[in-house]
Amino acid sequence: MRFKCMRVVAFIGMAGLAAMAQTGTAERANPPQFTSDQDFLKQAAELEHYSEIVEGWAKDHGSTPVRTAARQILYEQSVMANDMNHLAHQKHVDLPEHLTQTDQDNVDRMQALSGEHQRDRYLADEMLKSDRLLKAMFQQEAQQGSDNDIKQWAQRSIRTLQHHEQELEKLQKQIGA
């Protein structure tokens, strides 16, 4: 009987992990649609802020491979964020400074995870999902934007996001996600 209970608890735990893996950036299954270059900057900043929190948490709470990947990505994305802030200032665009309620709920969910493997899988998935969404947004801006400064910055940033995607795919394989 005790063994059966443990299997049920393990199954429920795995179902919970599957549900969590489908939430998070799942609310953003498609890149946000933006109507202007300024709107792109605002939405990119919003997703970038969420990504930085996830990566920061991964850097502090993940296993060694997750920490290593998160540290590198966090550094490179902080450079992108600084460039974005500078560009937004030049263009007189006020960027959001707070998480959306959905993103805050995702952060709370992430912080409640226990177990290294469960946490690593969730963190790697969230980092990869947000990176892919950012990359799609930046590609759209690079192709369709009207402000040359913002378009050029988006185009330059795509290479960094592609590199992150490759590294995060390797990380998922390494940790068995």
C-alpha cells in the first residue's frame, strides 16, 4: 500500500510539472504583436525583464550546468537591455519597469518549485521559450520596422538571441529536459 501511495504522489508530481511546463511563457505562445517601433521596444522590454528574472534565478538556484548557461546569457542580455534602454531614451519611449501580473505569477510558480531536476527543467524551458519569443519579435522588427536605428539594433541582437537558443537547446539535452 505504501508503495502505491508513493507512485500516486510521484505521478501527481509529474503531472504538476507538466502543467507548469505548459504555463509560464505559454501565455505568450506567439510573439506579442506590436503596431509601432515604440510598441516593439515596450513589449521587448517587458519580455526581457521577465527573462532576466528567470535567468537570475537560474543563476542562483539551478544546478551547475544551468547556472553556467544562465550566467552567460544573463550577461549578454544585460548588454542588450542596456542598449535597449539607451535607444528608448533617445527615442523618448518610456519602458515598463514592472512585470505583468501573468509574469509575476510565473515567477511565483518558479520560486515554489522544489527538487533540482524539476527546477532545472522548468528554468531551461522558460529561458528557451522566452528567448525564442524575443528572437521572433526582433526578427519581425528587423524586417518590418520603420525606425532605422531600432531596426538595426534588432538585427544586431538577433545573432545573440540565436546563440542563446543554441546554448539552451544544448542545456536541455544535457539535463534531460
